[in-house]
Amino acid sequence: MDRVFDALAHPTRRRILELLKSGAMSAGELADAFSVSKPTMSNHFAKLRDAGLIRAEPRGTSIIYTINLSVLDEVVMGFMGRLGVGEQGEETCAIVPTSSPRS
């Protein structure tokens, strides 16, 4: 879980994941969306791959990246479990307005 949070800590890596939500993209297409060097992008890709957040598939001379949502789901569920969210017997909190709107 620590690797995932470490990977998600950087705004460029979060943006890469946002771009991949719409579908697979090549490393070049992703790199074109940022104003950083290709080696810097490679480091971001490596961090996301090491955390299991993206998958890389070589196709010819390109690398195609896809998002791995199952890892995100797993981490969110694990994190929520550590917080005790969703445990049986947990009471539901409701937000109740303290004053009524004036007409």
C-alpha cells in the first residue's frame, strides 16, 4: 500500500492516471501531454508500474500503458478497512442542518 501512496503523491503521476482513464496510450502520447523530459517521464512510468497502478505492453517500437484499476480498488478497500469504515455495527452519521433556510 505504501508504494501506491508514494506513487500517487506526485501530481504528474496522478495526471497520467487521469489520462489513462479514457483508454490505453503510448508512452510518447503520454509524454507529449507534459513539459518534462522523456527520462523524467520514464521515471514516473516506472514508479506507477512498480506500484502496480499501470501495465506496460510492448507493441513494436512503442510501449502501451493501461491503468490497473484492480490495484486502486484493493488499496482503497484496504485503506478504508484500516479506518474501520464499513465494519458491521457501525452507525451511519447524517448531517443535519442547524438552522432552516430563510425565505
